[in-house]
Amino acid sequence: MRTHCFFVSEDSTILLRMSACQLLILLVISASCFGQTGNQHVQPQKAVTCKTLSACNQRGTAALKAGRTEEAIKLFEEQVSLAELFDIERQQKAQTRISGLCQSALTAYNNLAVAYMHKGDYLQARAWAATAIACDKKDQAAQFNMRKIEERLSSSPRSKSPDGTYVQYAGRASWQTFVVEIIDGNPSLQRSIHFCFSGLYWGMGEGPSGLGDLEGTAPMPDMKAEYFSHEFSDKGCTLTLEFHPNRLEVLQTGDDFDCGFGHNVSASGTYLRVSANTKCPEQER
């Protein structure tokens, strides 16, 4: 039987919960860690890999404490993938849907939130903390991390422009993304947006079972844009994009085939802004 424990002390000492074994790893994040930026000396990074949840957690924690943040992030991402596959296997063995399907990955989600705080990337840290909270709203680590992140972000001005990159967690340490850029155009015309969507769907295996990319332009009279296309079916595909400070809400009307997406890929949902980057990625997939 697996046991899960988590404690937060008043001096911000975090005991990370191990979900694959009954081992507690102590990770101390001082107040100065939350304020660090990338100005410190960074040692050359080597390819990293780990084969068990405990090894990923231990090695990632050690790398983070030693200031090797990028190495820690890679190890924690591997921890996420291993944990999610472990939970899928656990469900398959049970031959029924069980509660807490993401519980083994919860520690890794929180690890990544802490690692990105250490890096000084609070928007990406917020995305990971939100992923942890979506897994378990009552998790103390996720709540603690989110409070720290929101405190930090509250001191920075929020962008009122929709420009930027937005992400929604897709599984296996990967993200669906929307890249959005404002097109002002002719002053006599209403402004528009140019967007690039990159989506994927993870099934029960080790690789994605559905991929989908879409690039388009849509009018945006206020903070809401609507894109429509019947390129892939007579029924058509509609994407409604509603922008909020650091957040994007998307509603897709039409199924994956109507939008030209692969199996079970959907653009619908909440996306969190993680950068001001408006350059569409090369469609390598």
C-alpha cells in the first residue's frame, strides 16, 4: 500500500511527497530562491535521464539545490512522464476507472512549479502550479506554490494586450499552445489577431495518439475573436477566443475532423499566458 505525506513548515521548508515509494525527500527553498534570476553563473548542462520516480525526484532535487535549474527541470519532466504512465498502468490493472489518476504525478508537477520559481519564470511556474491544483485542489504543496507565485506576479504589471504565448497542459510534460499576435492594420478597420494553435492528445500509450495544428486570422473588435473555416468539412470549425489578463478561454465548435485535427485533439479550454512571444513555432510535427 502506498502512503503519501506532505508538510509545510513556517520557514518554507517543503517535504516533497514521493508517490512511487515511501520515501520523503527534503527540499529547502529559501526566500532568496524565489527572487533569483538567470544572472547567476550557469554550468554547462549535460543530457540527463532517470528511470524511476524516486531517482528522478532525488536527482532533480539535488540539481535544484545545487543551482543547476535546467537540469532539475529536465529530470522533473521525466518524473512527470514516468508517473503519468505509472498511473495509466495502475488504472489498466484495476480494469476500472479509479480516483486520483494523476496522484503519482502530483509531486512532479509541484517540483516543476518550484523549479521555474527558482529560475525566475513565474508565468510558467504558475502553469505548473495550476496543473497540480487541477489534479488535487486540496494539495497543500500546490496551494503553497500558487500563493508564492501570485505574490510575485502581483508586483508586476499585467499586460493588457492579448499578444503572447498561452499554454494548456496536455500530459507527459507537454503543452497545447496558442501563439497570438495583434494585427492593427488599417486604422479605419477593426483590429484582428493572427494565431497559431498546436495541440495534441495523449492516449493510453507512450506516444501521442492525436496531433493538430492550425494557423489563422480572425477579427477582434473587443477582447474576443472568432475564427471560422470550412476547409476540412462542410460543417465547419469555429474557434472563439476570449482574452483576459494572462488568460485565454477557447471554445471550439466542431469536432477534431471539422478542424483538421488528429484523433481527440481539441482547442477548447483555459490557456495561461507564459510569455510575450508572438512568433509562431515551426510546425515540426
